[in-house]
Amino acid sequence: MRYNSTERIGVNATERIFIRDFDWIFREQPIVDVGIDALIEQSENGNPTGKFIALQIKSGKGNFSVSSNKLTYYISNIHYNYWLNFDIPILLIAHIPETNKTYWIEITDRNIKPTKKQWKIEIPLKNKLESKAKPLITKLLTKLNTEYQSIKIFNGENVDEETIYDIAEKSECISDSNESTIKTAEILTELSAKTDESNAKFTHFNEIGKSYKSPQVKASINTFAKQINIFAKRLENENQIFAETFAEGIFAFEQGIMIHYLLSQNEKFAKNSIKSVEGIPSALDKTIDAVLFMRTSFAKIPFLNNNLKEAQNTMLTVIDSILNDYKDAKTITLNLIKSTELMIKNNR
């Protein structure tokens, strides 16, 4: 994977702040988790308390929309569902190398807001990650923190039978997300056929001299606009299913690998588990290509009337959301594969 110095700068800066200003323990990627960059553990008088907070670190202005008083970070449906499934507090850390300043905010459903395409979280510039922030961040640590499942898994503690079965069941959601991917491809095929049919009809109208202002042509344009809106809703619903099932499935899948490997040190099991998801990135690429093709086609639809233009914009918004989610799902899967391989290597 390509080395990114900007990302490294952000991780290093965050580590320095938590070690120097908080006197806490910083553990970079201590678990297989692919949506978390590090865990910080509270320390009192040099003694670890066993209370953790997870960190997602983003470095560089390019990751944010910057205004005079806040940084806005846009979140895909995949990460929205992924992070909110996590069972310990999560902070989004923003490091800006140009100013050497670092900011923070807790990732919760209270702080995440919906947008037309997906979600966003706003980090006030007053939320500087420094010693003054320690009391606020400390409040996120409760007695329940030590009972969180992710921490038990990380510590190699025994996991109850009910949790193991629950993780196994949730892992099956990956299959559900795969079915959703197939359904999305089918909808796109239907949409492509309907678009070709409408374009042929409009070409015919043009050949026989009917203008776009004639009642018959207007009716056809409005019907096409309605059809686009219906397809947009179908794609949006299917993408929501994909985002929810993939996020839940991949989160459970990595927990399952962690539990089994930490308890058994069975490399073969871990490698075979990873092989079962190695085909996901290429499958996602095929759908991404189909979505990109459809996006190009819709971007070229001429401005015939306001109804069609609005439907076109709606469809492009949905398509962009799908692209973001599928690209994120691909990245998460590739990171999971890489992280698992690294875990095996480091534990030999």
C-alpha cells in the first residue's frame, strides 16, 4: 500500500499530545479493527486504568471542508453504520499540518448530521486537542468502559458463548450485503434499458418533427422523470441495506477473527477466513464500474424540462452516495486483509 506521509504526521502528532499532555497510553492499531487508527488508554499516576477510547485520525486540510470556525468531515453510510456499531467511545481527530494544530470531537449520533448524499460531522475549531481538553475527554470514560466487548477481545479475555454466537450470526450479514450488490446491479440494468427506451422515443419524436414543447413529448418527458425518481428510490433503499449489512457484517467478521486467533494462534484459520473475503474488492469494482457508467450517461441527459432536470439531479446524488459507500467498503475490506496479515506476522 502506498505510503502517505501526511497521514503519518497526523498519527504522530496525535500520539505526542496524548502522551505529553494527557500522560495516557497510545496504542496504534492494536486490534484488527479497520475503521479505527488507535486506542488510547487512560493512565493515573502512571497506572493504566483499563479504560479506552478509540481514535479515527484524519490529517490534512484535504479531508475537510474548512470554514472560519469549524472543520466539516463527510461520512459515508458505510462508516456511519460501522462507527455507531462500535462499542467503545470514538473520537474523530483532525490534524492540520499547515498550522500544526489538532482538533477533536466524539463520533456519536448526536454529532453526526444527515446531508443530501450521506452524513457529516462538524468539529468546532475551539475543540483543540490539548491539555485543556483532558477533563472533557475523561468524562467519556465510565466504569462500563472496561466491560466493552472490543476491549475484552483486545485483552484476550474469555468471551461468553452468547457473544460468540452473536458475532457468528452478524458475520452472515456480509452475504446479505453481497445479495444487495447483486440487486443493485440488476436495478442498474433495468434503469439502463429504460433510459435507452426513452432516448429512442425522444429520437423518434425529433425525426417526425415534434418539438419538446408538444403535449405528447412533454408527457413522455414527465413519465421518464417519474421513472427516474422511482429507480432513484429503489437504488437508495438498496444502498442503505448494503451499507447497514456490510458495516455490521465486516465488524463482526473482524471480531470473530480476533477472538479465534488470540485464543488459538491458529494462522491457518485466520488465513482461510481472509480468503473468504478476498473476492469482495473485485466484486465491488464491477458494481462501481457499472455505477460510473450510469453516472456518465445521466450527466449527459439534456435539459428538456424542470421535472427531468430535478430527477436527473436526484439520481446523480444517489449514484454519488453509492459510489462513496462501495469505495469505502472496498477500502475497509483491503485494510482488513492487510491488518490480519500484519497481526499474524507480529504474533509469530
